[in-house]
Amino acid sequence: MKLLLIGVAFDSGHRDQRMGRGPGRLIDGGAVERLRQGGHDVEVAFAEPASRFTTEIGTAFELQRSVAAYVGRARAANAFPLILSGNCNTAAIGALAGLGASRPSLVWFDGHADFCTPETAEMGFLDGMGLAMATGRCWTRMTSIVPGFQPVPDELALLVGAHDIEAREGDDLRRSGIVHVPVERLRHGVDDPALAHALAHVRTRTDATYLHIDLDVHDPSLARANHLAPDGGLTPGEVRAAVRAVATALPVQAASLTAYDPDCDPAGRMIGVALDLMADLVEVIAATRW
């Protein structure tokens, strides 16, 4: 299978800082070699902002447009776009825009809900708004100028593994039509009725799924992704099993691994976890969809 590995080496508008160092570290840690060992043809590209004057907000949307262009290029070349990104929103909005699907869907793995808006956010962190952006709840003027982007309907969005949720975003999440599959539902395997029912519902209503994996969905006591990773996350095996179930059931046309800060992982445990997860995902995609 042909793969375009798209790096986004930015965190909050800063290049190669905090989680912005993650894509390069995963590549240096063997991401390309691991994929090639699986028999895949791998090309690497890095998204860049259009302006040299970087800001958290403006640069995020410039990077979304850059990612969208690379995803579109991958699709035109019959290659699978796999994004390694510091921030979630740049990967998600860019991927959805680049796919340009008429019936887009998404599955969002994360330790957090990323469902804040500027009006509800407690931390004021733009990247805590990624799922809200993707479902059309905020920054709509900015997302509207990312070519090809259209919001994902609530009924075609799944949030998996989120357990550190701010009060007001939790209220909004419960009022939404997004299916939330919490950690406890995945502790005993992927045969949970809630996940199975949600996947079956989405499968008949979408032509392209974007699979988003914030690495802080993992329990930080086993492998820490970043300084915000909440305790009590999923094990690497639980994440891999759930990702395989999603990739088997849905037409995943783009995917990302995000939010890895190497400074929070001095022993490098997350590198092995992330590469195993990436290899599993690509194996399923190659076997079932590509």
C-alpha cells in the first residue's frame, strides 16, 4: 500500500516545541522503517503555515489548509494519508477537508473530550476545541475557508476513551448526538454493545471516516503522551483492539496520531506503543479497504 506520512511539527503555533516535537521524534524513532517493513511504499511530507508570523489561532488554520492539501494529494495518488501532528485540530480539520467526503464521519480517541468552545473553555486552549470544530460548533468562519471542509453530523461522530472532561463541555456533550464510549466500556474487549451499535449505525451512513487518535488516550502510567494525559486511560492493548475494530467496520480514509511530547516520555515508552498502534492500523487498512 502507498502511504503519505504527513508531519505537523507545531504546537500552539510554535514549531518543534512541546507536542510539536512529537512527529519528528516518532519518525526518528523508526516510523518510516516500521511501515516499510510491512511492505508499504512510504513518502514523508511536512505541513507548513503560509505565513512566517506565527500565532496560535492563525497558524492553526493555516496548518489545517496545508494538511488538507496533502491529504487531497494523497487521495489523488491512491495513497493512504497518515498524519503525525502536534495538535489535534490541525490534523482533524485538515484531514476532513482533504477527504472532501459527501458523508463524512469520524471516530475520536482521546483522554479528553476536546469539546470546548471559546465560550465554555476553562483552560483557553485552542486544541481543546478540536472535536467541537469538527462538528461545527465553533470557529465556523475560520473552518469555512479550509477548502473542502464540512462539519461532521453528531450522529456520525464517536468519542472513544475520553474521561477528563470539563464541566460545561460535559454538559454540551451529553446534549449532543455524539456517541461517547468511555474507558470502562472497553475494559473487557471490543465486543461492548455500545461500540458495536455505534459502528453499525455509522457504517450505513458514511462514505469516508477520519480516525483520530490522540495518544493521551493511553494510561500515562504505562506510556505517557504529554503533560495533560489524564490518569486512568486505556492500555496499549485496549487501544489497539478498539482501533482495529473501528478500522475493520468503517471506511477509514485518513488517520492521525497526535499530541506526543517527547519531553514527557524520557524513557521513550510511547514510541514503541505508537509504532505498534500505527502498524496495526495500517495492516487493517491495507487488508480491508485499500
